[in-house]
Amino acid sequence: MAGRAGLSVEETRAYEIMDATTLRAWLGADEALRSLLGGSPQQWRVREVGDGNLNLVFLVDSSHGALCVKQALPYVRAAGPKWAMPAQRAFFEHAYYAAVAPHVGARIPRIHRFDPQRYCIVMECLAPHIILRRGLMAGQRYPASAAHIGEYIARASFFTSDWAGRFERRFDGIALFAANHPLVRITVDLVFTDPYCASARNRHTSPQLDATVAALRADAALKAGAARFGQKFITAPQALIHGDLHSGSVMVTDADTRVIDPEFAFYGPIGFDLGAYFGNLLLSWYSQPGHATAANDRRAYRDWILEQARELWLSFRACFGTLLETHAAGDAFPRAMFGRAEDAASLAAERARFLDSLFQDMLGFAACKMIRRIVGFAHVADFETIADAALRARCERGALAMARALLTRPQDFATLDAVLAQVPRMELA
Amino acid sequence: MAGRAGLSVEETRAYEIMDATTLRAWLGADEALRSLLGGSPQQWRVREVGDGNLNLVFLVDSSHGALCVKQALPYVRAAGPKWAMPAQRAFFEHAYYAAVAPHVGARIPRIHRFDPQRYCIVMECLAPHIILRRGLMAGQRYPASAAHIGEYIARASFFTSDWAGRFERRFDGIALFAANHPLVRITVDLVFTDPYCASARNRHTSPQLDATVAALRADAALKAGAARFGQKFITAPQALIHGDLHSGSVMVTDADTRVIDPEFAFYGPIGFDLGAYFGNLLLSWYSQPGHATAANDRRAYRDWILEQARELWLSFRACFGTLLETHAAGDAFPRAMFGRAEDAASLAAERARFLDSLFQDMLGFAACKMIRRIVGFAHVADFETIADAALRARCERGALAMARALLTRPQDFATLDAVLAQVPRMELA
């Protein structure tokens, strides 16, 4: 990865940042894609719509059809070319989609083509889907979304874990995705380290949160908790994980839910994906006063969000639990060892113990994800769009208090009810 | 790994099982090795001395010097060509030596040459060293050995873990050693699965232990404990581990200690290496009545063995603890997060907690290693050389009882004293 902007010399020479003209020419040269869009490339409408931190995203449509093209830039888009970031992440994004596709059905977009030279993935254009985070900010309800994601995480992680298969297959996957370490490094630094240090990349609502943030960085017990989960993040390759499964990586309609943007994928702890989604639901909950209007105080909507957090865990647990009973054929607790009728209770207890460990991991990782979005580099629109800094700080302070409780008093959160009951109390603290 | 005897077609064509004649010619063609041995190759004495389960081991000596040549066979030597086993394990053995050499000094043999085509490693001939297991069977004391191994495991694991360095280096290592999965599979099957099932590869002292073994395979709690450690073995890549560090992989003199045979190396739990050594010391303890004579009842010797088990853990803990204070510069609990004076106590508590987790891992893995040596495929000479089957069974029964206690009642073994006090009690049970 030497050379300009994170690319080797050969890669820099080959790299071509796409625009409407080059994109039309490239897609037009592909028979299948051309016929999918129909008509002549000059008639296609091309819009660059990427609003994430890393990539270009083009929507290409015609009167006949539509496509989405995602191109990985050789740097962090949100930071500019000075922050190099290997475009090879597109390879891992595609590899993740390919690995989970047999197990998760239509929860991911259909992939039409991957071009490793251009670091481009051509996929189904999701319409009329919107980013879930935007929907949550607008106070919209997506009744199936949390259960969809709970089942998605259950299926994607179960089938890439040793519960389902032989460890050799997972070792092959670990070896492949180990090379995605530049993306893992982002998480190690921006989620588990920088928020707890003085770092030029950090920011927070200032001066309103200055004292709160100073106290957080002086809280040795909190930092120990975060560092434990940071260590676990890189030493627990339980399954292939998405690695960035927050509400900005999910697109929804009333009935449909899709997972996108898996370029952070690697073999890690299952609780990290659960925690990303769970934590971002809690962030949404704490941000709601910032989006209240005279016509909608968001009180009932907040209750609905907490129910979504509940639904995420319950649907995950039910789906993973069912798969353990119907599809456990791997090296974890080998069936051959537990074949007697008398073994059933012991095996069931071990499986429950494993699921309980994922629950605790979900809470710890959720807390780390909440903290980094308020005091670290990359913030979330849920809070950023609250113009009144004093109001924003009040919302953020509640979220930080909840995250701190989860990291420093895990013994108080043995059950889902205990967690959800605590959420409103923390706002008053 | 398709084709005959675990080799691909190209590899089979190239594979050449060495004998005295081909070995003389090959070593003689290497200027450096030839001058090390001196004289003419025809004058060199060549002996094949391998007594392990997998490889050929040649000692080559002359009046001027000596060398050891280890060749990996494309099958399990103890089982014959029908049990294929990729000879590429020699590559990983050499890679392990190269990775730990900067950290462990003279605790490994000097490596002169590695030939990836012949799967041969040419190394220092260790003399007058003997295999530690043979020394323990003979009732010999090696005062420095346990402390040497404790420090060895501490240094080899610390410096290949995230405590010492950035996770990217470990991820690169994980990716490399992931391809050593045929050796990891042996451990998964022979240590963590087969002993707890009906398997044609198993054997035990029969009929004396028939009822004990039947009870073990019906003990759901014991099997759950073993399966928990089996799962941990393949999902906890804390550091580069030796993977087979029992008393047959250690060569000793009164003052020197060397670690050999690391072909099972991969990134795994540190406690697995500790447990292999600890467990084999306990096996030696339980086997001693089988080696007692009128002149030496081995009582005092047994006490010495227990002191070695103590010394192993204490020296490991002291060395790893010191390294944490002097060389912790990696991604685990990043220094930047714990830079304030007030953070010191919290960080120290987390490090102690990590070391405590290694102690518990050591005990669990030790128990699994003890059980497999008595009821599984590969037994140990400590017991196998006891001709009187009834006496042998009594010795083995005590070891099994201790292992069972370690796996099913871990809460009773929070301290080293508690473990060591229990060892003699189990013999009476």
C-alpha cells in the first residue's frame, strides 16, 4: 500500500475516478447492463448521490430500469485525499455480499457486477427505499425492519460460524478478510481509542459538553470497559460480520429492509453487528427531542423505537436459537459428542450461555458505538441536524450516560427489560 | 491438497523421502553445512531417530560436528500412508521458529536451513539433551526447566500478541498460519472430539478402565466443559502458539531447556501452550507409582513435579507481567487511553484480569490434554511403559478424576494452591 493516496504505483496508474461520462461508456459496453437499462447510454440519467464517509455512489436510470454503482475512492471521502484508504475495500465488500448471499436472501441488494480494476460494484437500485436513519429522524415507522435485521444478523453470522460448518472454511475466510485491515484499523482507532484520548480528529458539542467529555476521558473504569471490547473486537473471529451495521447501512420501505455498505467486513464478534444496530436505535431515541415539533412531540415514537431495540434482540435470539436446533453441524460443540438423550439439557444450556454472551457483547459494543458518535470523529445526523446546540447537548448527554452505565455496570443489565427500563431514566440523570 | 497421500500431483512428483544416502548427498552439496560437519560425506554417520507420530528425524555427525535434519512425511507416521498429512507443516514449523526466534533466545535450536521442496529443516543437534518426558519417567530432575518454559511461553506469546504490537502484524500472521489447518484439525478431532465419542481411533487400558471411560462419555457436564475449550481453541487467536508443547516437545540437560517440534503452530489461545505443559506434568505425577522401584518410591520426586507445575505458572505470570509493564505498546488497552496517573490502577486490574483468564484457560486445556492421552488415539510413554495393566489403570484413573474436576468445577480452582492441593486427593478418589 505504498505510494500516493494508499495505492501502489501500478494501482495509481490504473485508478480512474468515475464520472457521468466514463460511467455511461463503461456500463454501455456491458451487454447485460445495457439491456437492463435499455435505450442509448446518452439517454441515461446519472446522479452522484453518495453521502457517506468513503465512496462515490451513482444512480443510473432510464425509462426502462435503474442501477446503482458504488466506487471506492482511494482515500476517505470525508477527509480528502490526505487520508489515504485502499480502494481494495470494494473487493471485500463484494466478497462479503457473495459469502452471505446464500443465507440472507433478499436482505441485500442484487449484485450485477464487480470490477476489481475500477473498484466498482454494480448493483440493484433500491427504490423507493430510503436510509433507515433518515426515516428515524423523520419519525417514520418501519414495522418489519428490526425483526428483519435481527434475523439477518442471525443467519449471516450463524452460517459463517463454526456452529454451522467446519473450522477450515472459517479459517480460509479469516485469511481472506485479514487483508481488509485498513478498514478494521479505522474501527480500532475511531471507535475504541480516539474517543477516550485527546485526538485532533475528535469533536463534540462545545462548550456545552466540555465538562462531560473531560469527565469521560478521566473515567478509568469506563475506559477499561471500552478497551476490553476493543480487544475483543480484534480477537474473537466468531463469524463473518458486516462491521458497520448502523442505521445508515440499512435501507427501508414500509415492508422491505436491505443491508448495504459492508466494506468493513471481517471475521469478528457477532455482538459487534448487533451492537451497532442496537446502539444506533438508542442514539435515535435520545435524539428525538431534537426533532419534536408542536404537531408531534415524538413521545409515542420513542416508545416505538425502544420496541424496535427489543425486537432486534428477540428476533436475533429466536432465529439463531432455531438454527442451533436445526442446522448445528459444525465444529462448535460437535454433534457426535452430544448424541445421547441425556446430553440434550447440557447442550441446550451451553447454547443459551453462548447466546447470553452475545447479549452482553451487544450491549458493550452498542455503548462504544454510541460514545464514538458523540465525542469522536464521525458523528450521526440524528444529533448533527439539531441546530440548537444546548438542546443537542442535552440529548447527547443522556446517550453518553446510558453508554457509560452499560460499560461500567454490566451486572445491572442481565436482561433486555433491565436495559430498556434504564434508557428513559438516563435522560433525567 | 488433493491426490495421493495429501500432496498435489506436482508435490508428489517432487517428494523424496530421505535416507542416509540421499541425505549425505544433499547436505554435502551445501557448502556451509559441509564445512560445519567437516571431512567427506562418506565419513558422516547418519541415524534415523524419529520416535514421534509424524516425521523422520536424522542425526548426522562427524568427528567435527553434528546436525539434526527433520523431514515432514506426507502422512502420519504413526498411522501409515493411509492417513495423509500435508508435508507443508514443515513450512509452518520453520515459520514459527523464525517468528519467535527474536524473542526467545536460545530456548529453540539454531536453524541452519529450510528446504521447502524436501520439507526438511536442518538444525542444531541438541546434545547431550534428552526428551524431558524420558527424564521425568526416569525420575531425573531438571531444576531450570519449568521456569525456562514459563518464560518461553510468556515471551513467545506476549511478543506475537496485540499487547506488544499493532493488530495488523497479528492479522498477517493469522492469515499465514490459517493454512496450517490440517494440523489444527488433528487437535480439534483428537483432543476435543474423539475422546468423548465412540471412535475407532480411541483406545484405553481395557478392561480395567472400561467403566470409567463409559462414565466419562456419558458425563454431559464434562463434555460441555471440553467442548467449551474446544471452541475457544479455534476462536481465540491471542498470539502465535506452539500448539503441542507437552513434555515430549522439550529437550533438556541439567541447565538447558529447548523447545522443539512446533509444526502445530497457529494463532490461538495462550493457555493452550501453558495447559499442554501443565497437564503433562500432572500426567507424569499420576504415572509415578508405575515407575517406582524398591530403591526409589518416587514420593519425593512427585513433590518435585508438583513444584514444577507451580514454577511453570509463576514464572509465566512474572515474565508476562513484567513485559506488560515494560513493553506494552500495542493495540490491546492502548497506552494513549491510559496515560493519566489515575488510570494506573484500572489498567493494572485489567491486566491482572487477563492473566487470571489465562490461568483458567491453562487448567481447562490441561484437563483436555490429560483426558485425550488416556482415552484417545495418542497416548504417552509415562503410562504406556507401565507393563502392569492394573497398576497403569490405577494411575490413569487418578489423572482422569483430576481432569474431570478441573473441567466440571472450575470455581474450585481459582488459585494455584487449590489446584496443587487437589492433585494428591484425586488419586485416592
